[in-house]
Amino acid sequence: MTIMSNILNHNEVFVGENQYEDYKTTKFPDKKIVILTCMDTRLLELLPKAMGLRNGDAKIIKNAGAVVSHPFGSIMRSILVAIYELKAEEVFVVGHHGCGMVGLQSDSILKSARSKGVPPEKFETLKHAGIDLSSWLTGFSCVEESVKSSSHRIKNHPLMPEGIPVHGMVIHPETGKLDLVEDGYHMTRETPSSFKKEVQA
Ligand SMILES: [Zn+2]
């Protein structure tokens, strides 16, 4: 039995027995929040429980590391959609201790890609196209700094409306304990010129 057929078999029972009824809600977050967090498996159920969230309470965006790595990438777009279209009023960036993105080096990913058969000329083609794989595939050195940096990037985005608090937290992946690293109620926006510099960098 494949992984996919296992999932489909489960799904047939889930739908057939109306188990979905326990999860009925709307697309609008009841707690009016949007959370950016990491795709780490340990957080799948732990994070919502640790934050007191049920189905329907929050918009949750996930990627590797809970990072906004580009001001006009899909993560920032999702946050803006949550605010403007789905009535989110506060943003939470929640990194975690023991994150695989801490200390991640592009070398190990590229080496693994080569060993799985990605031909060397593909790396050359990307290089000639101006794609900097080593910076794109590199993680961060400190989760607290990364959370702060992403929080500020969101807060200072030119399309962010005034008055939306952006909080930064780090969660423990075993106990679920949350450490506050950025209190969004007291964060002020930077001047537009500093953002302009960042975009140009
Ligand atoms: Zn992680």
C-alpha cells in the first residue's frame, strides 16, 4: 500500500462517517490573527494547542524556518491577503528552537541534489542565469534574530496598513513554551527610506 492510497482510504472513511462536522468553520479567522510559522513536523498539532487555537481561529502560513525572505514573495503576499481579504488584524511570526534552518548550508543541499542525480550542467545553467543558489539555500544563524528580522520586514512593508501589530515569538518544539522576542504592540515602523534600501540591496 502506498502513502497516497493510505491517505485516500482514510479520507473515504473520514468523509463517509461525517467526521468533518467537528471542524466546520468559515474562511475568516475567529481570533483575527495570521501566523507565520515553520513547517517542522513537531509543530503540526503542538503549535495550535500551545497557542490555544482551534480550527477556524487563525490563518496559518508555513515555510522552512518561518521566514519572510523576500518583501514581494508568496509569504508576504499571503500575509497581505489575510489582512485585506480575510479580516486578520494581528500578525504572529513564530520560529522555534531546534529549527533545521539554523546553520543550514547550501553546500549540503547541493551535494545531496548531485547525489540524487541532478546533472552538473543544471547548476551551471542556473549560475549563468544569475541565480545565487548558495544564498537562496542558506538558513540563518539565530532563530531569535531571524524572527525579529521577518517581523520588521512585515511591519515595514509599504503595503502594510497602519495599526497592525506584528509579534515575534519562539516556541519550544517539545513543551510548546512560547518566548516573546518582539512585542508588536510596541513596535514602530521604520522610515520608508530604510525599506527602499533593503529592496535595492
Ligand atoms: Zn523549523
